[in-house]
Amino acid sequence: MSNPQRLASFPQNKFYGGRQRPAPSFGTQSPASASMHGPQTMRHDHNRKRPAHPGSPAQQGMIHNSDMRNKHLIKKKKLSDKIVPEAVRDAFPDSQAYMDLLAFERKLDSTIMRKRLDIQEALKRPVKVKRKLRIYISNVFTPAKTDDSMNEVSKACWELKVEGRLLEDLNSQGGKHDAQKNKRKFSSFFKSLVIELDKDLYGPDNHLVEWHRTSTTNETDGFQVKRDGDKNVRCTMLFMLNYLPQQFKLEQRLARLLAIHTQTRPVIVQALWQYIKNHKLQDTHEREFINCDTYLTQIFGGRSRIRFAEIPALLQPLLHAPDPIVIHHVVSVDPADAKKQACYDILVDVDDTLTQQMSTFLLSQSSQHDIFELDKKIHESVANIKQHHLQREFFLGFSKNPQEFISDWIASQTQDLKTMTDAVGDKDERSASYYYAPWTQEGVSRYFYSKVQQRRLELEQALKSSNI
């Protein structure tokens, strides 16, 4: 006869309900089990947990789960994943060299990040440098042609060419290679070009040749003007530079006050604010007002007190278009005149080549892949070191006292199993006589009965499907 009270208290996950108690796990310890052990047990568990060996099913399962997580979500590795455990550093003093390299890497990364931020701030303020643009002005004269009867076949004409190129900067580190790589068309330096010919020779309606930049302008390396004529022609060329960003010529009094002739609007406002600060013109009580001195009062139309917000509107009528570059040239039609070509150097603003290098540095991703691969190898190596450290501690604990080690190990695994399965066990379960009690016979019978019933249902379903 079985004991009814014992049967009533028998945990269902041992044999009842068609389920069997799972085999003890030799993997990592569950968080719940750690909280149920005392401090002394925790000290034993660190060495008693059997580590997963490479190639074992547990290790392969861990790798498979890791691959699945990487496919669905790529997590950024933390710095703590690179740190070697302190126990490993104590056991192997040479590992301190790796920690020194890791600290140097952190310092280097912070320096690079700070420099990248500085470069980003510098790119917000474009840096312009002065370069020489050499303009070549030449002309070719073609005399009139006549046939045998002295009849004029073609009229005499001349052709004027205006070309130019940016001179190489000998002081730049890039040298000729950068000049060829970043070559700009001649017309890109100008907003407009006007050639004024002799009005007495070509009349008031045909003496102007104009070119103006539009949104659809195709850049060119030069300009050509062809006209009929066999006399020397005086011409005036007006080159309007294409300032980027736009620049303005200051009114004469304001230019003398600020010591600026032509500049961009932000630079002009900054210079005016500097003048106000140096002369302490800001109102001490109402900080949004400026008390104009004699010079500013004359420039701003007699106003002795203005607001900060009014400065842009007050500056607007004082800013004019920059003066064009004027070149006077004579188109010579005399065959004996050898001076048919002239050269002029003018200063133009171009982007600093260092700006392009900084932009390339920020956008460069060539080394990121290599760094990522190296970081991946470092994380894998540190993970292997931690795994081997656990294995070493495990086997060292076993070698010192095998009997105590096995006893603690079984106790720890039993506690983990109870925590994972939510089973309320009995201390007698560890005794073999516990399973020779009368109730075990009925428990085994019920277990096999449930298995037979389960198999029977599977066979009936298989027969029904085959008959259909």
C-alpha cells in the first residue's frame, strides 16, 4: 500500500504529468541561484561551475545563440568587454602591459574625438587664402583677302583672347599634384566680364561685350571676342570677382573707421562690434542700446542712440558692390608689333586646401573596417581568456580537494536545478533510500502509463491521416 499523504506531496515535475526532471545543467549559473546561496557558497560556486569546453554541445549552443543575436541586433561592444579580469592579472603579471595599452587606446580615442570636433567647428567657418590668378590677354590680326581681280574676298578682322590660370602655390605641401587635382576653370573666378571697345570705331550700340554668370553657366577656360577692323582698338576690361561668400565694399567713412575696404557681412558686423566694445559704447544700464560716438552718429544719419537689432538694417545702405578689376588693353593690328600678349596678376580668394583635407578626413571610412575587425578580435580573445580562466579555476579547485569539490559541486547544481524548476524539494532526496519508498512504484507506473497513452494518441492520429 502506498502512502496517500506522500503521494499528495510528491512534486509533479518528477514523474507525474508526463514530464521528467531535466538533467542538471553544467553551464553558467542562473541569477536566481546566486541570490539563494550564502556568501560561503558563492565562493565555492565560482570554482565549482563546470565550464563549457570548446566543441561541446553547450559551447555550440552558446555560439549559435550568439550568432542569432548578432543577426537580429548588432550591439555595440562595451569597454568592459576588453578588460582582463583582475584574477588573471594577479596570476599573470605580464597582462598588465595589455591594460597599459588599453588605457593608451582610450586616451588616443578621446584625443581623436576632440580633434574631430575641432575640425567640424573649423569647417563651419570656411577659410580662404589669397592666390595669384594670371590673366593672359592676346590678339591675332587677320588682314583682308582679295582675289586676282583685287576684289575683297574677306574683310580684315582681329580676335581677342582672354585666358588665365591659377599659379601654383610653392609653399603648399600638396604641390603640383593638388593643383592638378583641384584645377578650376578660369570663368569660375568671375561673376561678370565686360569688355568696352572704342566707341568711335564701333558705335554706341556695338562697343560692349558682356558676360554674366547665371545658374546654368558652363565654366570655360577663356573668352574670345572677334570683330572686323584694321585699326588699333583701345579696350577696357572690367572683371567682377565671384566672391564666395558674398563680399561688400564699405562706405568711405565706415571703411576708414573700421579699417576695412571689402569684406563679408559677418566680418563687418564683427569689426563694428569690436569697435563698440573697445570704445565702451554699450549702455551700462540698458545693454541692448548703443550710445553712438561722434563718428557713428555721422555714419548712421545723426542718430546718437541705436539698438543692437537695428545694426543690420543701418548697415544695409552702407554696403555696396565691390569695385571691379579694370584692365586697359590695346588691340594691335600692326604686323611689326611683337607686343600682342600681356600678362596681369590679380589676387583671388580660394578655399584652403587644408579644408578639403579635413573634410576628407571626416568622411573617410577606410580605416573603420580595420578597426572594427581588430576590436572584434580583441573581444574574442578576452572572452576566450575569461573562459580559460574559469576552466583553470575549476580544475585547480578539483585538484586541491576532489572530494569536497565534488560534494560542493553537486550541492550547487542541485540548488540551481530547484531554482530553475521552482521545485520545493526535500533533503532526503539526496539519499538512495528515498527512492525505495512504496510510493515510487505507483509513481513509475503512472509515468509509464502517461507515456503509453501519449504514444497511443500519436498512432491513432497517424492512422487517421493515412486513411484520409
